[in-house]
Amino acid sequence: MRKTAPLLLVLIVLHSLVLCRSTDSDQPLVHKNNCTNATDFENAIQFSNVESLLQSLITVSLCVGFHNNTAGNPPDTFHGHFLCRGDVSGHACQSCIKKAKMEIAEECSGKKEAILWFDYCLSLLLP
């Protein structure tokens, strides 16, 4: 938990910067993703844990604007967090987290860590 606390603080601060921009569309726009310096998955269990984790975040995002979850057992444990803007609907929040999952698969494929900033949400994936 100590390792994720500073990253969560950064996530919240960055989210507050995104609040200044609004859009009428339910389609989240990517502002930035950061996974270039992350290490690659070491085995199929890690990939499976990340898939499971991201799907659980998508499921809960319709009902809440912030959530964190963990999947897997050490050393294959992953932590995921998301934070949606307070002025977006549950549907828009879920759409944003789905977009984050797609971006992680496309832009951060095989990487253990990813941080994505959107108009409506922030998403963080950590080992």
C-alpha cells in the first residue's frame, strides 16, 4: 500500500487538472499514456491477472467514480485504480474505463505498468 499511496496522490492531482476541460461527448479523449519505461510481463499468469483486474474495474465503474482492486497472488499481483470526474455519468465513466483497457492493450501491450489520462477519467495499473 505504501508504494501505491504516492502514485494515487499524483493520480488525484492530475485528475484535478483535467477537470478544467469539458466535452459533450461520451467518448473520452486520450490526453496521455505512460507505459514506455515499464517492464514486460514475465508469464501468462500476469497477463491473465491484468485482464481480470481491468474487467473488474470496468464492471464497477458504472456505479462508482473511484475504485481500486487487486488481482493475483505474489509475485504476480497487480493493482488497478481508476478515478472519474465527478460531473460525468456512470455510463461515461464506464466508457472511459473501457477505453483505458483498450489503450492499455494497444499502446502498452505486454507492459506491467500503465498510467492513462483522459477527459473523463484516470486509470492506473501497477504490479
